[in-house]
Amino acid sequence: MELGKKMEAQKKSNVSKMVNLWEVSRLLLGLNCETALETIVPPESAKALSSKHEFNLQAFKFSADKELLREPRVRVGFIQNSIALPTTAPFSDQKKAIFEKLRPIIDATGASGVNILCLQEAWMMPFAFCTREKRWCEFAEPVNGESTQFLQEFALKYNMVIISSILERDINHGETLWNTAVIIGNHGNIIGKHRKNHIPRVGDFNESTY
């Protein structure tokens, strides 16, 4: 009898853990129509680029209610990258190295049929917003600067929209610096931009220095 009670208690505990795990998954990944994420196998050309240039490539399908009049048409890609050279290297070399590091990664997203590509915040530089060191402001550039020009060729080549977060230098208004997302259209055109207005400050992390 005692053994039976222990087994029943263990069963309830396991069920409780599964419910908690499901709730955590729901909060982190979304409800996803109450189904697990489906893994998508990338095309061989994308996998070859991943293997050759040693970056991690993953693809998943998120479920949604099926539209009645239109077929599925959007595939979104996200790139999370590290810097390519030590932060002691000349700034121009650091930026060029990041460009070259991202080139095969973007090619892999294009080969995978991505329609909308999102790059990480301030992808074109070391993430130095918390340092309060003014020298990193040298990475700032206009909306139509070299980072945007670099990405425009990919937007046109792969017929994709690219969301590019840069440290913007507003040359028309006193060279004010902004944390800006530039939206590049699938024809290589600049559709618009969004500037971050809420400046985080948590403890010593203070982006308002910029």
C-alpha cells in the first residue's frame, strides 16, 4: 500500500513537472497552436556553407491558423554573430571582417528561401554600449552608409527584406547618434528606419551615454 502511494505521488510530481515545462515553453516560444516546433531541413547548399564557414544553422516551422485564400508565403531568418577580430584591431579592419564573416551566413539564408532577414542589434560593431567609451562612436554611420550598402546587394540578389540595426550618425542634425533599425526593401531600396527611443539603464549598464 505504501509503495502504491509513493508511485502515485511520483506520478503526480512528473505530471506537474511536464505542465510546468509546457508553460515555460509556451512563454518562451509562443503557444504555436499547442504543438511542438517542427524542424526544417535546410537545403544542401546552405548546409555546405554552414560546414565550410563553421557557423550553426537551424530552421524551424511555427504553426499558425491556415489562411483560406492565401498560401504560406513568409520565411523569416535571424542572424546572431560574434565579432571577427579582436577589439584592439583597427576599427576599419574590424568592420570589414564582420562583413566578410556575415557574407556566407547571409548567402545561406538566401539559399534557404528567407523572405525577411533580421540582424542582431548593432551587428556591424562590437556591442560596446555599456562601456561609456566614446571611441566606439567611430563605428557610427549614416543610414545609407557602408553597412546598408553592403546589405543592399543581398536584398536585391535574394529578393528579401533586411532589418539592419546600426549605430546611426545623423549627419543632418548635429551628428546625433541613434540606435537605429534600417529597413532595406527587396529591391535594394531603403524603405525606412526606426530609432530606439527607450534607453535602457540597469545598474551600470547605461546606453544614454550615447
